[in-house]
Amino acid sequence: MVPHEEIARELNRLAACYPALRFGTDTGWDRKTLRWVPERIDGLAPGLHTAITTDLDELRAALDADVRLGHWLTREAALRALL
């Protein structure tokens, strides 16, 4: 099981990198498996809306792919678009 401090640190890191999403966790049916759950704050905006995965690397890959598609999930990408 992942320590709560580590989970909180990772959620804060993800929120800082992808400000258009709110991040949370959930447990699987076995009550042991940690699932990462990002949701787009503006549900009507284009791009990834919700994801549920137990694999943090898979989650990062999906979020990065959404950024590459131009859905401006990252603070840096949003700032670049405004320039």
C-alpha cells in the first residue's frame, strides 16, 4: 500500500503540472488497489475528460498525449498559447 504522504505529494505534483484537471484517488473493488482519477474541471472543454487507472505511468502518458493534441492541460502550454 502506498503511504498517504506519497499519494498527497503525487496529487499535488499532478495538479501543478495539469491545472485544467482535478485529481483524486479511489480504491478498487478489493479495497486495496489504488486508482488515480483525474477529471477535467471544465467538463465541456475538448480533450480528456476523465481517466481511471492504477498505473501512474499510464496516467502521465495519457495526459501528455492530450497535451500533444493541443488541449492545453499544462500551465506552460497555456502560457505559450497566450504569447
